Amino acid sequence: MPTTVSGDLSPAPFGRVLTAMVTPFDADGDLDLDAAQALAAHLVDHGHDGLVVSGTTGESPTTDDGEQLELLAAVVEAVGDRATVVAGVGTFDTAHSIGRARAAAGLGADALLVVTPYYSKPPQAGLAAHFTAIADATDLPVMLYDIPGRTGVPIQTETLVRVAAHPRIVAVKDAKGDLYEGSWVMARTDLAYYSGDDSLNLAWLAHGAVGVVSVVGHVAGRQYATMVEAVLEGDLATAQRVHRELLPAVRGIMNRTQGAIMAKAALQLQGVLTSRAVRLPLVEATPEEVALLRADLAEAALLETLT
């Protein structure tokens, strides 16, 4: 695993600035591995020290296991020597998730992202058993993904404290948005918190998160790197400035429609992707949505020439 930013107070096991990378498709809706490798390299060249592959923003619900393994292998080949590659392997089936975790480990992933089992709404004891079984299946460190708005079930504080005793469960990507409970978890465990909600990135960092797993980071990696570094150095004024400058981009990518749809549209506007194709039930951003997004990105000064 590549060395993370250091010289600071809070260890960041997977890096400081990660993006939940979109999965590029061509105009026919097929996996575009060349575009994926180019995108991964672009992100690492523009402020990221980690990438999450096949998370929800990577359209994991509509890419099959074979496609996800192809994508992971391609990204590891492209940037595995320069960034932490975290493989999204969680499903609502523990046995299936274990199989995906082992396959990801075999392809050179540095770490695993394991989302709360969705739809079936298991009890907290089931969550703990699920996470522990996956962590037991490989030697890779695990980041839990707490996003009850999509899964239907939060990971409660006591559950996080309980599973934090596992030597390979080391981090949480939080999209629950409960800063108070997250602070309790950080106070009671060594779990490294990552903001999983771009609207709360600065808030989470101020409360002790070690980094971000972003969607807006597709087009603002360097800006988020500046924000994280500013917080670590105690420069709140700079962190607030970056936060406020990026508000239009957060609105455009996260608030107008689904994030993967708009992240791909934003990358196309920046000239990074040629296709903004997504798979049903997602649909491409409409011309009207793209026009609004263009204005949002321009307001955030994110349509300038990339170097």
C-alpha cells in the first residue's frame, strides 16, 4: 500500500483524499477499461492518494462480478504503485461478499470497502457478524460504509465499538451524517473516520475525520487535498474558503440528481470522459441538467483548463 500523508496527528490508513470512482462505459453501455485506467491516472495526478473501485458511485449494483474484477485489475495496473486501491466488495449476502473479498485480494487490492447489508435490514448482531466474517476472510484492512439512507439500517455506535476490536476493521466511511455519534466512536475506538458526504467534508474533518471519500472529488481532488491539509495544519480559514468555493460543485453533482450520473457529466464537461453513459435504472443527465451543472462548475472555478 502506498505511503499516506504523514507528519500529522491522525493516521490515515487509506490516504487522505479518495474518490468513489465512477465506472466508465462506452456509448453501447459496455465496460470501458481504457477509459477507467485513464480516469484513475487522472485522479491520482490531480490530488488523490486513494481510489474506491466498485462502490455505489461505481454502479456496483449493475456491474457483475466479472466486470468488477476486470475493473479492479485495470485500476491496480494503472495506479496501484501510486495510490491506495480500495475494492468495494459488500453486498447483502455475506457468503457472496466473502467471495468478492477474496477475489479482490487476489488481484492486488490494498483494502476492502464493506457496505452495510441493504434491503434485508438485519439486526445489529447480524451486522457485526457480517462485517467480522468478511474481515476474517482475507488479510486486507476493511473500511465499513455506513449509509442508512440507502441500506435502511444504521451501524449503531455500540456495534462500531464492538467490531473495532477486530484487527482488520480499521476505518469507517460515514454517510450517516451524525457528527455527535461519530465523535463518540472516535473517542472510544481507533477507527479512522472518512467523510462519505461531500456536504459535510469540512465538518467531519473538524470533528476528527482523517480524510474524505468523495464524489465531487472527481473534479475537485486538488481542492479537497488543500482542505484536508489546512485542517491538519490548524488553518481553519483556508479550509473554510475551500469549502465555500466548492459549494456550487456539491450542489451540482450531489443535489440535482443521483451522484454517479452527475459525476460522469462533470468529467465529460472537463474533457476527462468522452461518454457519460450509465446503466439502467440510472439514466444520463439531461441537457437541462448538464447546463445547470456547467454553471455550477463554472461558479466553483472547476471548468478551467486542467494541467
